[in-house]
Amino acid sequence: MPALDIGIHLTLVGERSVLHRDAITSLVNEEGTFHTGARQFVQKYSSGQISLAEVYCELDAQIQKVLKTGILISHLDSHQHLHMLPGIRRITVRLAEKYNIAAVRYPCERFRFSMLKELRLLPRVIQLLLLDILCYFGRNMELLRTDRFFGFLHSGNLHKQNLLRILKSLPQNGTWELMCHPGLKDPETSYNHWRYHWQDELDALLDEDVAAVLHQKSISLISYRELAVNNS
């Protein structure tokens, strides 16, 4: 499917590294597994325990691994948005330029007071605000990106009603990236601890009511490649 828009999901937490653990000792444990999650990583990053030189080498290896398959890469993003941390953002931009990758995800989701209606979402709202602060400092990133982003607040639970609510609130102008995690139900998946509703998200994206709202608001669905063409 050569027309499919494919990005590289740069990863520094929760998975195994591409490089051997001896080359990236600040990033992995003795089994070659990254730190558990973003909170643990950011704590170590903030205290100077993460080597940016090792981050560069590992992310470079991840990009090379994908490019060797012959897949054309349209953009870069990252697991848990760690590419927006200041030093890692600079590395991500350098690597995008090195491999002629035109775009990088800009995960800045506009805060709305309506987000505070559901108390259970409060921790997620706080994370959203912290991520927006990182995005503010990266607003002058000299690579192609969308104007805004949505899907972070309801990550893993972007069912039909949540998706409709978001689409109806979008302004008439600008480019927006939708983060979603569509998939099929898989009781055997090793990612059940995420508690994501993959099937619900897939159903929402294919829903006729959602398609009707897109048509009503004249929202065009484009890819990162089309975004690059439109900005060239």
C-alpha cells in the first residue's frame, strides 16, 4: 500500500531497545528493556540521569531499522510524546532533517473548560496542560506540523460520542491531527494493561454519523504527505 501514510513511533519507554544495552546504559535495564513509563523517564531525565547522546543513537537506530524495510516515512512521533522534551525535541528534529522526513507530530491539544466536567479525567487534563507547555516551547520547530492536535484527553477511549464532541467543537480553519488507537478485540494481547478500547475506536472512525459531521463541517481528511504537498 504505497499511498499509506506511515510515521515512525519513536520509543524510549515500555519496550525493548534496538541497540544493545551496553551502548545505552542510561536508557535500559540489564535485560535491555526501557524504563517502565513516561513518569519514571521524565524523573530520570530531569535529574540528569538520561544521556542525550544515547537517546540520539537509539532513536537513530530505530529510524534506520524502519527505513531498511523500504517503507517511505511521512513523519515522526513518539510513544507518550517524549519527543517534546526540550533536548529530545532537538534530537528528533535533527534526525528528521538527516533522513529527509518532512514532519513531526505537534501534540498541542487546546484546553477547554468543559474538560473539567468529568473529575475522573482530571489527571489526564493536568498531563494535557503539561504537554501543552512543552509544545509552547517547541512552537517554532522548523519542520512541517499540523496547527493543532486532538485525541490526547480521550486516549484509548475515543468512542463515538467523544469523537463527535471533538469534531463538533473544531474551528473552521487550520489543520488538526487526530490521535487514535483503532484495532480489533484481542484477548491475548500483551497490552491489556493499557485498558484501551481499540474496537470502540475503530467503530467510531467508521461510523456514518461521524462521516456526516465531517461532511457537514467540510472537514477534509488528509495525510501528512498531502500536508507536505500543500505547504510546498
